[in-house]
Amino acid sequence: LNVRKTKRSLKRAFQELLKKKPLEKITISELCEKAEISCSTFYTHYNSIEDFINSIDESIMDQFWEIAQTIYFQSGNEQLAIGDLLSYIDSNQSLFSLLVSEDSVRAFTADFPHKFSGTVFEMIDKDFDCPLFDSRTALDFVCNAAWGMLFDPFSEHDLSSAQIFRIAYDVFLLLFKKRDGC
């Protein structure tokens, strides 16, 4: 319970600091002060700021994977799982947007859509095919387009995450066909 509370405090403090300064200017001591924890507590969980940020990346990826599995493997609960995905995106949108807008090239911003589309591709590859294009490239396109519309700070539109997801889903259905026997 205390570990979760500490990690939530650090994440919240990190988001607040990112609003005020670039990633490379954030120190462990000011992060800990903002989170109201000691530096030794920080080092109990993480080796460095980069280790902390990588843990955020991994937890986001794990949550997406869990939701994606629910959508794919538990037929009948797709609406609930898609609602979970949209809720997760909405609740973490400020963190995603802050990380995307950073000047530093981050593995998260560069690789996340590709990692996510790779995870989804592994699940759909046996059941779906894209007859017009290479399936992996087509799925990367759909995921990257949705990612850009959700989190690119320079993307100007009034679409909600639910509307963006619906567009991505419709484009997926246009590009991909279920294989025979699936």
C-alpha cells in the first residue's frame, strides 16, 4: 500500500515538474521534495530519474497490453474493455502529452506507438490480413495516426479520445479483413 502511494506521489510530482521545466532539468531531490518523500525512499525503488521514467513507460505499456488482451480474448466484453482503454487514455493524457512535447528524444515517445502496434499485431496476425498493404505497416499507420491525434501537442482538433479511437477502429476495419475460418 505504501509503495503504491509513493509511486503515485512521484508520478504526480513528476507531472507537475514537467509542466514547469524540461525533463533534463528535473533533479531527484526536487522530485522527492515535490512528492514529499525522502531521496532514500526514491532510491529504494529507482536507480535514477531515467529508471523512474522507464518504469512509467513500462507500466503504461503493461496496462495497454492488459486492456488489449481483454478486448481480443474476452469476446462479449469488448465494449467494457474499450471503455477501460479510453478511460485509461483520458486519465493519463496529461502525462502522455507532457512527454510527447519534451524536446529530449525519449524512447517512450519514439517507440511507444510501434511497441503497442507490435503487441496488437501479435494478437491479430493469425486472424486478420490486410489485402492492400503489408499488414504490419498498415497497423503501424493506424496506431501512429491515433497516437498523434491523441497526444501530439501540435495537433489541433476537437475530437475526444473516444472519437479518435472510433476513427482508428473504422480505418482498421477498412484495411483489414478477417481470414477465412476465423
